[in-house]
Amino acid sequence: MQNIIKRNGRRLTAAILNSIYPSICPSCNNRSDSFQHSPLCTNCWRGIKRYSGPSCRICAAPLASVYASICQRCLTHPPSFSVVLNYGIYSDALAEAINLMKFSGLRRFANPLGKMLLNLEMPECDGIIPVPLSKKALRERGFNQALLMAKVISRNLKIPLYMDMLLKIRDTSPQVGLSAKERTKNIRGAFKASGKINNLRLLLLDDVMTTGATVMECSRALMRAGAKEVIVVTLARAAMI
């Protein structure tokens, strides 16, 4: 009974906020109707689905053919992580939600987006690590979106959260607009692992994976420090191979 009252109270609060601060959904241009994921409307938010098409069995990159099972990159350059567990494709409402969280400071998106990741079949592991930001980037943004989502998974699945086991020790240029080779070069040596990592099976969480350069470098640092296995968890994958 108490939970029902709380839920109805949240709905009433959301309705009042939506009426006072109306906004337009950036995906469909209709009026937003839910403060929890405003400015995205409920229809667009519900349209965010888990990707079920063909993908690489290692890095989860979307593939053009249903007959393919591994991408060229993983075939020629096996990654330091064992597998990528990915939720959706970086496009439409999902891309809007991620960008609003990261670049517009809408931290409230971290909870519902983090809960989407709970639909993935998480293996047993010893801990979860968010891909870190540099100190400068953290000061500028004010928060680490990967950490906020990792907290949701840690809390719901009772997985230990390690916030200082992996650090970004130098600033790097934005990866946007760089080629795969440029991304790899840009991020090389940017991360350092420390702590009692030896023989741990770890989940490494990031919001978006494009070429995989960042999670590859993070995984390499963790494996060099003694991790038994690194499993990458991402909210969205970009680019069709």
C-alpha cells in the first residue's frame, strides 16, 4: 500500500512539473509527458529497444550479414576483453538520451538507462568498474555518466563497485571525428590500473562503444595488472560493419 502511494505521488509530481515546465521531445517534436525522462516523451522512450540483429560474438558490433559471427577487427586483432554485452544501437531516442545525460547534465537519465542494462545477462563477477574520466574532464562535466550507471547495476545486482581501481592519468583529445587508428593512438597509455586486481573477473562499463579503442585500452591496463578476465558492458554500440 505504501509503495502504491509513493508511486502515485511520483506520478502526480511528474505531471505537475510537466505542466509547469513543458518541453518538446527532440525525437518526435511532440510534447514531453514524463519528467523522469523529459524532454523525451513516453512513446519515444518506450521505443528504445534492445538490439537483436546480427552482431560480432566478441565485440557486439552490428553486422550487415546474418551469416557473419565475428567482425574483421576481432578476427585480425583479438581484443584484451573477452566479450562485450551491449544493449542497443546508438541512434534515435537512445542516442538522444545518452547525449542529454552527458552533454546537457541530465543526471536523472542515469537511473532508467542503468536499469536497461539490467536486461543483459550479467555473468558472475568480482566487481564492476566504470570507464573513468580524467580529472579535468570530470571537473568540466561534474559527473561520470558511466559511474552513475555502474552504481545502478551494483545496487541492484549486489556487485561490488570499484571506483578507484582504474584511473585516467592523462587528458586526451575528444574521440569524436577521429578514425579508428587515430582513436587508438589518442587513448594509448591514458589509463592506469591499481589495487588488488589479481585474478579478479571484472565488468567494465561504458555508455557508448564506437571502435572500441577506449575499452580496449582500459581492458589492457586491467589485464596487465593481473585481472583474470574483463567483460565489457555498454549501453549502445555505434556503426554497422
